[in-house]
Amino acid sequence: MQFTFISTSKETTQRLGAFIASRFVRGDVVLLKGDLGAGKTTLTGGVAKALAIQDDVISPTFNIMKCYFKGTLPLYHIDAYRLEGQNIELGLEEFIEGNGVCFIEWPQYIEPLLPDEYLTITLKNAGDDHREITLEGNNAHFDDIVAAVKGEFK
Ligand SMILES: Nc1ncnc2c1ncn2[C@@H]1O[C@H](COP(=O)(O)OP(=O)(O)OP(=O)(O)O)[C@@H](O)[C@H]1O
Ligand SMILES: [Mg+2]
């Protein structure tokens, strides 16, 4: 199932993150696609807040991964941007489909490590503060999340 809407502000994108956060279960994987500055980290920040994670989510571009353990569910935030063309044998699999929820920016650079089932969220700059956001699930659980988003953000 797929659903697309326009987010008109950073806050709306964060609200989307907060809305989906409560629907995640351990082991869930979310692929975040979109260009530099599309809003992937901003969305993840909304998720973190709703999981009662106090720390600000910052772009882990220089860290590859940041882990947040203090919320209601562990959050693993991977930014694979710097892994393009690199050796990806870093043991990231342990966190992808691990005991928390895992958000992956630039997932195309770690394609071989990705599981079979995930929610894909694609963000596209649509001018000024507008972002076209498309959600697509590839199993029943993620389809339920997409359907709930459709009801809320239509
Ligand atoms: N509707 C919107 N949704 C999300 N971010 C928005 C929106 N409007 C403006 N912005 C701004 O766009 C920027 C998005 O930056 P962010 O770091 O989230 O992008 P990113 O996709 O993670 O980029 P990168 O690939 O470099 O990590 C922020 O400065 C944010 O304030
Ligand atoms: Mg980012």
C-alpha cells in the first residue's frame, strides 16, 4: 500500500514521525529515501520525541549510526551516506531488525544488509518548506501503518 501527501512544514513532518512512532514494534525497519536536506533526519526527530527520547536527533552523517536507548523502544538511526562504495561489513545487521526500531537514511548504500520487510518513506523537496512524502509498506503490518497515516494526513 502506498500513500502520498504534501508536508507544508518541518513541524508537519515531525508530526508524521510522532504519529507512526507509536505503531512500531521491535525489529521494524524504516528506509528513508530522498535527497540531501529532504527531511529524513527531521522526520526521525519526530519519531524520537514520541518515543520519549530526550536527546535531540542530529544527523549521524559523521557517525554512520546513533543509538538511543532511553525511550520506550530503542531507536537505531543509521545514515549510510558516507558508505557509498565502501566496505559495509561493519556489523550493522545486529541493529537492523534488532531489539528496537531502525531508521536508515541512504539505504541504497547498504542494500545487501537490508531485510525483506520494511516501510519505505520517500521525501522530495517540493519548493520552500513543502515536501512530498510517500509511504509504502511491503507487509501487512506496515500497510496498517500507511493506512493509519492516510486517515490522519489526507
Ligand atoms: N516540510 C518540511 N519537512 C522537513 N524538513 C523541512 C520541511 N520544510 C523545511 N525543512 C527543513 O529542511 C531541512 C531538512 O534537513 P534534514 O537534515 O532533515 O534532511 P535530510 O534528509 O536528513 O538530509 P541528509 O541527507 O543531508 O541527512 C531542515 O533544515 C528543515 O528545517
Ligand atoms: Mg539526515
